[in-house]
Amino acid sequence: MKEAAVEKEKDLDSQDIEERSLASNAPENNLAPAKEADASMSAMETESSQGLVDWEGEDDPQKPMNWTRARKAKNIVVICYLTFLTPLGSTMFAPAIGSVMKDFNSTSPLLSSFTVSIWVLGYFFGPLFLAPLSELYGRLPVYLTCNTLFTIFNLATALSPNLTSLIIFRFLAGTCGGCPITIGAGTFGDLIRPQSRGLIIAIWSLGPLMGPILGPIAGGYMGQSIGWRWICWVMGIASGLGALLSFICQEETYPPILLSRKLTKLRQQTGNPNLHTPYTLTETRTPRQIFAKGIIRPLRLLFLSPIVASLSLYQGLVYGYLYLLFTTFPLVFKSQYSFSVGTIGLTYLGLGVGSLLSLVAIGIASDLILKRLAAKHAAEMKPEFRLPPLIPSAYFLPIGLFWYGWAAEKAAHWIVPILGTVWIGFGVNAVMMVAATYLIDAHPRFEASAMAASTAVRSLIGAFVPLAGRSMYEKLGLGWGNSLLGFFALAMCPLPWVFWRVGERIRKNPRFQIKM
């Protein structure tokens, strides 16, 4: 064995001498490539001798966190566009639902609400398999496949011959369209360092809030002027553009997949089958077992982690309220203020203004507070440092619900309830942004699974809560109906403070150390 090893080493040495000799005899303009090849071969030999394939230090330019700003930006912009587009489609349909029901000869109020909310129900099923697929095969194949299918199903809704097919295609569009919402957080975890994530996550989180707010405004006037089918055609065209941009601009960002590609290349070039990455060194499971584990992982986080369970429920409550308002604004402002379909769309702007104010305030404050707290704790970046901005902001939501409900109940001037929705928009966006950033920072490598658990819960609640909105207002009235929602929101307000105080202890408690 020793003699064989010596012979192999001699062969490698002679091969190395021969390569250097060829490089020295090469033309002068080939010297730079030769030096690069030598450096590359040196790195390969080092990794081959150690058996571990990893990044070339923390500053390795191939590591997604070290990519240039332009390279990161083109990926981030496409994801933000798609994350805005999907929720836009969920509510763009709402103002024209009367025309849809009339065309298909249906008078069921429950079916009317379900046709709108079925899109959001797709967000529940999508994350359960999209997150594990992204962690098994990488982010890029999942993005490309889902964006293509999202376009196809949007076009199919425009051609729906009956209400059943319309509901089915809207469900499938929501399932595939939920991809950037589910794994976008994971992509940002790959690209952005923790101390700089706050503002980026704030901008990204604006999509699921501003999309549903702007949707009814556009949908109201389009439904009134050119018909509901053109709403679907416009969504198909917009999603087709998103799919095209995805093919052109997006790249793979998941470190285990990038290192796996590097591993394959090094094994071929060195002939050493014993090389491993840090992720494959102890991995003995088959892809099928990894995928099955990936499907179970979000559920394990949801049922075994108090942090994931509580914040998912909080986000679900907030998201449910948002969609309840989306589906009941036409009822409220038509009955109380006699607004037209087009004008009703403008009433959603209060939520939009509140969300934008929250984006600026929370997005900037989040990164500033995190950096200051990290400086006080010897540069240690704790996920709990994300929570302080939410401690006061959480109370904006119940304040807004009480304000909006009683102003609409008493038929005060139309601007008064809309001003109440500004508070609601601020509070909703604050909860969504801070909770998302905290979940990402608290679950490195498995950000997509943590967000999948959160997205599934909030989507399930968001799909079914609106179905109860009309009957709740009929029984309790707008004042007490919204006050009931406000009391539930008020009960959740201490949650950010609780996790600020004991979140780290919960995360490090052996009882809650979940084997991924």
C-alpha cells in the first residue's frame, strides 16, 4: 500500500512538473490563464488532500453572500416582482366577482367568497412540497417550473367555461404562484448577511400586502370596463413576463447545491471519489428519504417549536383579517356609502398607505436596532434583535380595527374609516415583516421550511376566515364585529415582547431542539 501511494505521488509530481513546463513554454499572452489554472489546480489539490470541498474562505466570490451587488439585485428584483404579482391576482378578481357569478348563473354568497379565497388556499398546499424540493434540488428549478405553470394556469382561468373549472384553475394558480412567497425567504437567506436583511425583507414582504391592496383598484375598473376575463388575461401576460425574467435573470443560490456542483467537478478532475462537502459528509439518506424528511420538517417545526407555532398563528390571524377586509370592503362601502365598483377599489388605498409607512419605519429601524444591539453584545447577531420594532407596532392593528369598525358602523364621513385602515395596514405589515425576518434568522439553512410552515398556516386561515365575514357583520354589526377581531389581535400583542425576553432560551432549550 505504501509503495503504491509513493508511486501515485511520484506520478502526480511528474504530471505537475510537466504541466508547469508546458505553461512556461506557452506564448506570453497565455501566461495569465496558466497562472489561473495553477491556482485552481492548487486549490483542487488542497481540497483533494483534505477530502473536504468547501468555500475558499469567507470571502470566496462564488459564495452567494459575496456576489456583486448587481448580481444579487437582478435575482432579488425578479423575486420581489413575482411575490407582488401572486397576491395581486388573489384580489384583483374580487370587485368583478358579481359579474362572474352572473355569467355562470350562481347566486351563492358562500361560493362567491370561495371563488376569491380559493387562490389563497393554494398557498397552503404549495409550501408543503415546494420548500423541501428547493432544499433537495435547489431554488432555481423550483422557481422556473412554478413560474411557467403559474402563467399557464392564469391563462386557463381566462378560458374557463364554467365556475367549477374557474375555481380549480385559480387554486392551481395560487399553488404554483406561492413559490416566491414560500422560498423567497430562503433565497434572501442565501444572498444577504443577517445584519443587512431587514430592509430587503421589508421590501419583499410588501408584495403580499401591497399586491392584494392594489389588486381590487385595478380589478374594479377593469371589471367595469372590459370584463372579468380580461383581468385573467392581464394576469397571464404579467406572469408570463415574470417567468421570462426568471429564466433570464435568476441563478441558483442554495449553498449545498452550489457546493455539490463544485464537488462533482472536483471528483471528475481529480479522480478522487472520496471528496465530500460539509453537507454530504454525514448524509446517508437517499433523495427520496431527504424529500420525505423535507415535507415533514415544516410540520415538525410547526407542532414542536413554540416560536414557529406562535408566530405562524399570529401571521395567520393578521393575514386572515387582511383578506376578510378585502372581501367585505365592497359590501361595507356600497351599503354604507353607496360607492360604485370602481370607487370601492380606491378604498383599499388606506391599507396601502399604512403598509408603505410601515415599510419605511420598520425596515430602516430593524437593521439599525440590530446593529446597535450587536455592538453591545460583542458583535453577536441574535435573531431576537429583530423584535423590538414590533413591540409597539403590534398595537397599531387592534387600534385600527376599533377605529374602522365603529366609524363605518356610525356611517361617519368616508375618510374616517379609511384613516382607520391606515393603522391596520401599518400593523399588518409590521407583523409580517418582523416575524418573517425573525424566522429566517432563527433557522439558518432551513429558512424555507420555517417560512413554509408560516405560509401554510396563514394561507389556510386567510382562505377560510373571509367566508365568515359577511355572516359575522350581519349578526354583530360593523362596530362589534371589528371589535371582536380587535380583541383577538390585542391578545397577540404581548407575543413579540415575550420572545424578546425568553426567545433565546426557548430556542436553546433541549426540549425544543428539533432534529432537522
